[in-house]
Amino acid sequence: MAIEPNSFEFNLFYIITIIVIVIKAILIVFLAKKIYDRKKETGKITYGFITSVFVLILCLLVSRILYFYFDFYLTKFDTDKYYTYPPIIVWKIAIFISMLGFANFLFVIDQKVLGFKFKGVFSYAIIIFASIGVLYPVNSEKDFEFISIFFLVANVVAIVIPIVFFYIGTKAVEYRIAAYLVAIGVILYAIGANIINEFIFVIWVDMFGTLRLAVYFLALIFKTSGLILFAYGITDFVKKFTENKI
């Protein structure tokens, strides 16, 4: 067991996780207000960047709550329980919900920014790999590490998001800062999400003997800062984009 229940480390991580959940909830309220303000201005609600980000953050919030239940109540960070039932079911649902959020956002980017050039292929790839991970039967630690690879691939596909926004930033000066903030935010969040992927984590432990708590703490910092930059960048980006492109 990496972290003893009711220890200082356990309680500290518990508090930090609660803070992250609250931050995501605040971001949802912030984005909901932006959607409402835009509705007042235009008289209608369009499913564009802000709405897709709202859905993404909502998915990440629900996912984080499920992870919270998985970490602190079902397994208490005992890796021997990760692949048992019902913890594995909760873990699969949590990660699948977060992947749906990213797939949805990528689909909107493809439609609104790239003129549906890729026909939603990146979104479909994420859903396919995430679905394989959810449906694959898990009965051992090796099985758990194996399906973690599928979820890792689904996360890697999302790298197209910062690539697109870096491209926009280099081509359109007026959107540069906002686009770069979005790209950097996604990268930070991706780092935070992937360093705790079990497949990656096992490699960390084998090579460096890294403490699980330290990695989780870094992951929370990366994911929180990434979300804040991402939400702010998208909001600024939408302000500067013409209405017909949103």
C-alpha cells in the first residue's frame, strides 16, 4: 500500500483533491455564465467553443468525482484493489467519461476551425480506444496495466488540440495569445493526466523508484493549472473570433 489511510499524506491528498473538484465546479459556473451572456447578446444558444468546453469541464468534473470515490473509498490507494470489482468498474466509467469530453471538443474544433477537414476521425479514434479499454475484461494487475495503454493512446490522440491552436497562433496574430494559452493549458493537463496512467507509472517506479504520492501531487498541479489556462484562453479566443466562426 503506497499511502496509509488516515495518514498525513492521505488526508493532505484528500484535501487537495477536494480543492481540484471545487476549481472545476467554479470553472463550470464561469463557462455557464459566458454561455448565458452570449445567449442574451445573440438571442440564441449555439453549440460552439464555449459550449463544448463547458461539456468538457463537466465531463472532467464527473470523472474526477468518480476517481475521488475510487481512490479514497474503494481502494484507498491500494494497487492490489485497482483491478478488483467494483473499483475497476468505477475507474473505467470515470476515464471513459473524460475521454468523451475530449472527443466532443475535438469534434467541435474539426467543425468550427478546420472546416471538418478530418471528418471527426480524431474524435472517433479516442472513442474507439476508450471503448476497447472499457470493454476489455480485467482480472489481474497485468490486465489493468494493459488497458491503461488503450486509455493512454486515447489521451495521446488529443495532442491534436494544442497542435491546432499553436498553428492558429502562428497564422493569426490577433488570436495568438489566446490560442497559445489554450494549447499550453491542454499540454499541462495532458501531462497531469498521463503521468498517473498506470502503464507510465509502473515505468516511473521501475526506473526512479518514484513515490506514488509525489506523482499524484504533481499531476494535480499540472491538471489544475492546465484547466485554468485552457478555460481562460478559450474564453478570450471566443471574444476575438467572429460570430460566424463560433
